[in-house]
Amino acid sequence: MDFATKIKELRRKFSLTQGDFSNLFDVSLASVAMWESGSRRPPANMLMRIAQHFNVSVDHLLGAKSGIDSEMITLPVLAGVRAGFGAMIDEIESGKFQEIPRSIIGSRSQDDLMVLEVEGDSMAPKFLDGDRVLVLKQTSVDSGDIAIVCYEDFENGTIKKVHYEAGCDYVDLIPLNHKYAPVRIQEEQLLGMRVLGKVIYLFRAI
């Protein structure tokens, strides 16, 4: 069953008109009509809002089938991330989605994960332009980990190998592609640097 059918079925199950549905999620009536006709799909953040409100999974809304598909979860692919206030992360959506085997995430909560699309070749050959990485959200990593980091030159986040030594007052962000030089973050820059997560898995289309 596709998304258009799922969303219509869900609306009717709760005795909601299209107008009720549009008011509930603060979207136009035209948007709801296009979702149900299959001509357009909601953005990732709206899919998650709808799923949470009706206590179903995004997989269910997207029409995941039984059998092998039931062993998959679906997460939005982010075009970038920014460091928000406190421990918050501002996510920049791409409108794409990534299916992930449940065996990869184990007991981790989906809320603690994000999928990012790699841009550029600074982390080649391990991470190529267009690859997708699964990131565990956390605010610190061990030296040697591959992480998503925000600092003044990359406020939308960059993927780099992190290196530091105990007691040091700097962090080195190291590209794996030897064409690029490492960047040392220190002094005032270090105060503004944020670790957003650790890369735990790579997805690559072949």
C-alpha cells in the first residue's frame, strides 16, 4: 500500500475530513489533497509529525511491506546540520529517505540517529561524494573517530577524522584525502566548535 492510500486510510480511521487534517497539521487543504492523490509527498519533518501524532512509524506511512521490509526503518536524509542552542541540532532536510536494517541500529533509538549525505571528496577514498552516513548523535568523540563537526568555516557541519591528545588545547580535523590539509581548531575557534555525532555506518549506491 503506497503513502497516498495510507494517509487517506489513516485520516478516515480517525473520522477526520481533509479540512480537519489540514488544520491539525497547519498545512493547506490543497497540500492534503495532493498527498492523498499521490502527486506530492510531505517533507520529512511533516512525515515524522504525522507518524508521532497517530502513533505509527514513518515506515508504516511510506507503505513498508511485511517480511524483509519489516526489518528496515526509514530515516530522512539530511543535506546538512547546524549546531542549535544547548544540545539541540538544527536539521536541514534534503527530501530524501534512507532505509536502514534494524540489525545496524540495534537497541539505539531512532531519535538518536541521523543520516547525512556526504559532499565533496575531502574524505575520499573511504567516503565519496554522494555517499550517505549513519550518525549517532553525541557531543563528544574519541580521538581517531570519524565525526560530524560544526565550526565557523563549516557551520552546516563537516565530516572529518578527529584527533586530539589528553590535556591539549586544540583539536585537529583531518581529511582522509591527502590533497587536503588538516585543520587545527584552537583558541577562540575551539570554544565555538561543536561535535554533533559519530559516524557509525556508510551507505553507498553501486
